[in-house]
Amino acid sequence: MINSNIITIGDEILSGHIIDTNAKWLSEKLNNLGVTISKRLTIPDKKKDIKETIKLSINESDIIIVTGGLGPTNDDITKKTLCEIFDSSLQEDKKSLNNILRIFNKRGLKITKKNKDQALLPDKCIVLNNDYGTAPGMAFYENKKLLISLPGVPFEMKSLFKDKCISLIKSKFIMPIIYQKTIKTTGIGESWLSDLILDWENNLEKELKLAYLPSLGRVKLRLTAKGYNKNKLKKIVDNQIIKLIPKIEEYVFGFDDEELENVIGKLLAKKKKTISVAESCSGGNISKVITSIPGSSNYFLGSVVAYSNDIKENVLGISKKLIKSYGAVSEEVVEKMAYQIRKKFKSDIGISTSGIAGPSGGTKEKPVGTVWIGYSDNNKTVSKKLNLTERRDLNIILSTINLLNFLRINLEGNRKR
């Protein structure tokens, strides 16, 4: 097993002024290569901490990735420390200097000595030329250990890793093959999902690893196989998915990179259906999500954000009597909204939301988080009640996810519910 420590250098990260997105991104990319992440460490811009942490990580791991500490204001602390660790000395790298000069000339900026000093690199390092910035990356390979030092600027770090580091890692280590499949679910919580698939999970082959990846309104199941025979790994994963799907079919909306809005777009296009939306508590968010997909103009006709009762009455044509009798947040009104928007826009399908997003406006009978979602087509008009949270921002997102999933369920129609 090849393992790795990821070290982030930066006082600003320790203080909380900047979020370390680099370590998360690197963890994902290294995992995809078959590398196990042993530790993620964040340390200050101090020589003692840098030296101790790197030396400890060299003893513990096969691959050490260091980000940060390479900017012109860092007084070469990281580079000087690496020189001490690898018995090296700084020397000017002509290619790196020319790259720095090119960048400054292109931007019409005056270059300083500190900027030029970024081309001073340890003479024993493998130089990783940075096409997008002035701080080159560095790599050291010694005693079957690989240390890579990268700039902390995210887009520079990512470009260097993808363009230079992946091939370097593969040249130094025999990497296992990784085969992954992600099953995306909604409408069920992590613990309930776990209960449904417990027997299946307990009988997984030893080559397989199952990860639960919950997020707001969704749970992803990632099945990973690691080994050296791709066909065998694929067969193992695919066979287990065939066994899994019947247990949770009603909650599965897609696989891998598919999002709910992509799946809905494909279903609408395949069935040659058009859709319109009447939104209240979701405030236009559903329309925004649906139209985020390229080609959505082929099926999305338009929407009305009917936030006030006046708009519900005068634009959608919902009777004042109906709203007064049942309230705007009700089964009767949300179904009428879906029906009326479909008729008004002459679409095949109409969908709707009406609810109390919060933080105020709730009652004992209809507390904050009470939301009704509606669906209407030529054959039926149906609705569903949701009991969500007390947070407005979450309620808008959850209303969107639930209505899109309600739409998916009604579009698919023939699957178990």
C-alpha cells in the first residue's frame, strides 16, 4: 500500500482567514491514483515546524505533498529548509527565471529582487515548471520516498499536480488500479439507507470498500475496488451494484457525475415533455437549477415566482376563496398552482411550491419548514407535504431538491415507490 502525508504551510490557514481547499482536492486526486492518505497536517510559516513535520512525514509515508510557503514574501523558508533536509544548496534555475521575466513583461510590471529569487531552487530537486505563476514546484526522490513541494495558490497547484506530478508519481511507484462507482440517492437519510442495505454491505468482497457520503438532501454511496486487474475489479463492482439497486431503487436518481437536474433534463428530452414552474417559498431557485443545464430551453418554458397571494390570484388565477379556505400553504393551493401554471404556459407538466421558509411566519398548525410541492400533467395533479427545518436557506435548497425528485418520480412512473 502506497501512503501519503499532505502538509499545508500557512499562518493564514491556521488563523481561519483562509480555508484549505488544496488538501481536500489533493486527497481526492491521490485516492483516485490508489494512494492512501495517512495524514493531513497544517503548520505555520516557521522553519522549525516545517523541518520537523517534513522529516516526520518522510519517515511515515511514501509520498509527501507540501503546499504553500513558496511566495516571494516567504523569505525562502521552505526552500532553505528543504535544502537542509536533502543536503542541497540554492542555485538559479534559468528556465524558472525566464518564466518569471516573461510573466512580469507580459503584465507590464517592474520585477523586484524577491521576485527573481523565486528562481533560486535546491540543486538536487526536480524542477516542476509553473506555467501559471512565478513559484516553481519542486520534487525530491530519495530512498524510495517522493516529496513534492507546490505553490499554495489553488489554480497553480492544481495545474502543476495534473500536468507534472501525476506522471512523476506513476514513474516512481507501481500504482494499483482503482475502479469506482458512485450511486446517488435522495429522499432517504444516511442511517435509514444503511439499514436497508446492511445485509448487502456485510457480504461485500474484501476487495471492495463502501463509503457513505451524505450532503444536504442527498446521500452518495461510493463503491471502490483496488487491485491490479481492471476487468476483475469492474466485474466485482458492477455485480454488486446489480445486487444493490433493487434494495434502494426508489431512492436512486443517478450515478457518478449525474446531478438531479441533469437526470430530469434527460427524462424530459427523452419523453419530449415541456415544463413550467410556479414557485412561492423556493423564490425562483427551482427555475434557476433547471435552467443551469445546457439545452434546457428545449423543455423549460418559463416560471412565475408567486410569492404573494395577489400574484397567486391575479397571475395564476387561483381563487381568493380557495386561499382563504385552506391557506396559501396547503395541498389544495399547491396543486392548483401546478395545474394553473401548466395551463397558462401550455406546457405538458407544471410543478409548484408553497411553504413557510422562515425564520418567521409559522403557526402551531403550520410551523416554519412546512412546505407543499405539487405536480400536474394531463393525467393527474398530485402533491406532497414536507416537514423541513427552521432555517430559511436550507428550506429553499431542500424544497428544490424534493420537488425535482418528485418530478423525477412522476416522470419515471413505472419504478417502485
